[in-house]
Amino acid sequence: MQKFTTLTGIAAPMPLINVDTDMIIPKQFLKTIKRSGLGANLFDEMRFDDDGKEIPGFVLNQPAYREAEILVAGDNFGCGSSREHAPWALLDFGIRCVIAPSFADIFYNNCFKNGILPIALPQDVVDVLMKDAEKGANARISVDLDAQTVTTSDGEVATFELDSFKKHCLLNGLDDIGLTMEKAASIDAFEAQAQAARPWA
Amino acid sequence: MSPKTLYDKIWDDHVAHEADDGTCLLYIDRHLVHEVTSPQAFEGLRMTGRKVRAPEKTIAVPDHNVPTTPGRDDPKNMTEDSAIQVAALDKNARDFGIHYYPVSDVRQGIVHIVGPEQGWTLPGTTVVCGDSHTATHGAFGALAHGIGTSEVEHVLATQTLIQKKSKNMKVEITGKLRPGVTAKDITLSVIGETGTAGGTGYVIEYCGEAIRDLSMEGRMTVCNMAIEGGARAGLIAPDEKTFDYVKGRPHAPKGAAWEAALTYWKTLFTDEGAHFDKVLTIKGEDIAPVVTWGTSPEDVLPITATVPAPGDFEGGKVEAVQRSLDYMGLTPGTPLSEIEIDTVFIGSCTNGRIEDLRAAAEILKGKKIAVKRAMVVPGSGLVRAQAEEEGLADIFKEAGFEWRLAGCSMCLAMNPDQLAPQERCAATSNRNFEGRQGRGGRTHLVSPGMAAAAAITGRLTDVREVM
């Protein structure tokens, strides 16, 4: 997994609440057997019309935001399905950071498995970042994972919280499975004990 | 020892390792697998030369992509990418030696219906699957939730999940349900109260007289939609109904093992005085037959209500409601019971079991549909066979419903069963997001009885009028 340390990029504003996983990547695109290539269909139904032509009004179709690396959105981002295709699509498009007042649980966790940093900030702070993002290509937002800060194009700094283990893995691009394998003895011990206590399970 | 909730008890019995910061490795007893969220996980194992650690605890079945029409065994009858995914699961199941119910097996069906049916789901177990409706299995007092594909790979390789403990939430449904009101109405009403984020960060325990009164299938319906309220998992403490359901199923413990299991299962309840971080209480008598009108599962109203207006809401929801009304083609003030329906879909992991089909058949007996199309998709081959034996299939067919083979079908447009743009559907499934059932498709979530009622009148209808 690619590590995430700092990011300075264009932020696309998406002032919608409850952006769900079907919006992020509609189910017909879940048929891939790969993790890559889904960027082409990110927000498909909002981005393209029935004939497959770009809808000009949609934020990621606008010239200023076609290279966006950050997304600023509303409450409960990523609600709905457990599909990891949602962060895969974001990543493949080029978005490595999503900022919102709140995230749905499974989506939030899935981001960390893919080198994407989801940042939860209070609504009033997100409002400031949304306005900044609306400035378009002139406005670049900076994110520093180690310092846990987000800096606006005007230099205003906001700090964010996140779980220290998740932060550590993201900063260092650590592979979850490799880390867990280091604790194999604990798993063996648990299995032996559980097998004795609850053999039917 | 301080009093524990049911969630606390199951959690504590499954922590294989705990780090200083509270991050745990949770041992997984049952790993259910389907064809959409697993290919990349198995590929990851191959690339790193890893095996499945506990193939005997890993159970797979294809359900999302499979057509529900005869001849579906033949890959030529699937779209190419669907066929590729199903073929990948066939191969992965063989190569890694896990339990598998292929399309040709009568026991095949929707993964969350097959798990309990085959006795894989047991009280007090941890159950995961790359699918958010894994919450269904919580009906057995199992800790069950959805995971992403990277986590699927992690569980395959290590039989554990990296998890931090959630908070405890209690949802109590007191009293009794009125006639015509079902488990589906309970679960939708709860989400209507909490919103789609009300349960985020929590595991919900459903309790109360109205929950106890539900059958196991009703309890599965309630837990199925815990995720739609934001909660990863929903739990109902096991009782005699649970034990009776599980007893004798193919993979349920037997003999001495059964007695031992029973002794343990009887300890699976929340202790007196245990702490819940959040509590919601709803009176069973206050719950009406409901429908969703918008594009979020929280957009719930009794069938007797009218389409709301954006001004009825606050904050970000105002714009969201306008967007929903535009997408759904609805005008504020329209009585919900006047909304005309094109299509009716009865099925899904929420309401695709035998009792759901019985409820629908009860309404449809001797009637004919007034909608353009209607289909019943049983949740598994065994449910299908039982429905045929009970004469339900005949009732559906005589009414004009298509009687299909088992699969996820029209719940989500990954197989041929899809809505056309602006086609309006009364569905017994669990999500009404934009495009869920097909691009531009309009979904109204309802109970099986309500779906049947809509089928015969051609509009969203109060099931109590046709009972």
C-alpha cells in the first residue's frame, strides 16, 4: 500500500450529505476482478448522462477539478455498502484524501486499507474548506498526516484527530496482513483455547 | 465483575490479541464469501503465496451476479463480466478448499439466507462477509458484520480481523405490533428515527417484547438493516426460538456438542445493569406499515402520510430532500397511497424467506396483479422448493408474478433483473439509493405484505385495506 505523508492538491467541493457507495461507484462496476481501473466510473451516474457523455455541471467534470486530489463533502460520507470498490474508485481517479464532518464506519476503515486519508472535521471547519475548494484551480489545500493538520490556500490551519494505529500504518504504508502474521502465536493460542472451550464453533 | 452487555460478552470471548492502544485482533468463527467482494482477496493470497488459514470455517456461494432464470448454469446466459466473477469464485473455492454451494446446487441462494439455513450461523459466533447485510446473522446472537475486500483477504489469511470495539446501543421495541405491521416495518421505523448515521460507531442490541415475539426470520429482517442505520452490527439475544431454529441443521452441533453449546448459549444475554451508551425506545403499537419515499433508507413514513417537502427538514437534508424528490419524481403533499407502481419485487436477504413468501401469498390468493411486472425471487433453492410444496408458487404464478430462481436479483442491478430509468418499484429489499436497482430506477422499500398489496392495486397501498 502506498504511504500517505503529505498532500498539497486541488480540492473538489461536493456539498452533499449522505453521499452513498452507490453514488461513488454504482453496482454494475463491481463486476471487476481487479482493484484498478474504477476511476473511469467514479460517481458514474452523476458524471455521465445516459449516452455516456460528461455532464458539464458535475464538479469532477469541470476543468478546475479534473485533477482533484482531495474531496470536501457533507455528513455521513460513504454510507451504504461495505464495497471497497468505493475507495478503489476514488484512488484510481486520483483522490487520496476526503474531508467531511462524518463518515460511515465501513467506508472509513476501507480507506485506510488503500492509502486514502479520510479526515473528519467539525461542520464549521468543513464549511471553510468547502468555500476554499470552491475557488477552483487557484486554491490548493495542504494535508500533513504526521502533524494532523489541514491548511487552506490562505494559510489557515485546522487540526484533525485519528486513531494512532491507523495513522501509523498509513504513514508507513504497512501491510495489515504482514503485521498480523507477526502475532501468529497469539492466534494459535486463541484457537487452541477456543477449540477446547467451544468445539462446535 | 461489572455487568456486561451481550456484545461485551461475545467480544471478550473472541479477542485473540490486544495492543496497548486498544486495537484488537478479533477471531472469526465463520467467514461467508460471495463472488463480488472476494476475487481480489483470493488473488492477493495467490500473489503472496498464502493459504486460507481455516478453510473449514469458510463458506462461499455466488448470489449477486447470478441470473434468476432457467439455464443460468450455463455461463453463456450471463454477461461476460458476471460469468468471470462466478467462474473466479468456482475456481477459488476449489483451489483453496473452502465449503461451496455452486449455482447448480439446490442449497445455493443469497449468502445471508444460506448461512443460517445450513446451520453455519450459531449464537455467540463472530461472522463476517464482504457484504454490509452480514448484520442479518446478529438475529442469532452472533456478532456479525460486513467487511471490505482487504479485510476479506486478512480474514482468509489469518482468521482474524483488526478491530476496535464499538459502543453499545440498545433499541427496545416494547409492547405488541398491530395487525399488518411486520419486522420490516420495525426495522425501517428504527432507521426513520435514528437516521442513516444514528448507529455509526455502535453495535445495536434489539430487545423488548415485540422483538421477542418475532420469529427467527422476522429477527433476521430486523438485524439485516442495522447497517442502514449506520450500525455495523445488530444483535438479538438467543432464546428457545433460536435454539429450535438451529437444532438439527446440517452444520449445527449434535449430541454432546449440542448440549455443551446450549449451556454456553444460555449465557448469551445482557446482564442486569449493563451500560448502554445510547438507548432508543419505540412502542410496538406506534409502528404503522411504512414505506420509503426518497433515496435514503431514513426516508420512512407511514403509508397513511403524504410526500414531505424540503421545508419540513433542516440543514443539509433540505437540499438532499429536493434532490430525492426530483429523482423520485414526487410532489410534496401527494398521499403516499396514490403513488402508482410499475413493478413489484419480492425477495432479497431482507425478505426472501419462506415466511415472507407466505405473507405475500396470503394477500395475493385469488387476485391478479395490476402492475406491469412483478417477480418473486426466493432466497435459496430450499426456500423455493418449500414454497412450491406449500402451493405458494402457484398462487404467485396465478396472480401474474414471475416465479424465479434464487439470487440477489433486483435488489441491486448486478444481474439481468433491473429497473429501466424512472421505472417505479415497490421492493422488499434494503436500499433505495439513486440507481440501486438500475440507473434512474425509483425504489420504494416495503414489507412483503405491502409489496403484494401494491401489486394488486397498482399503487403503494395500506396492506390493512386488503388483508
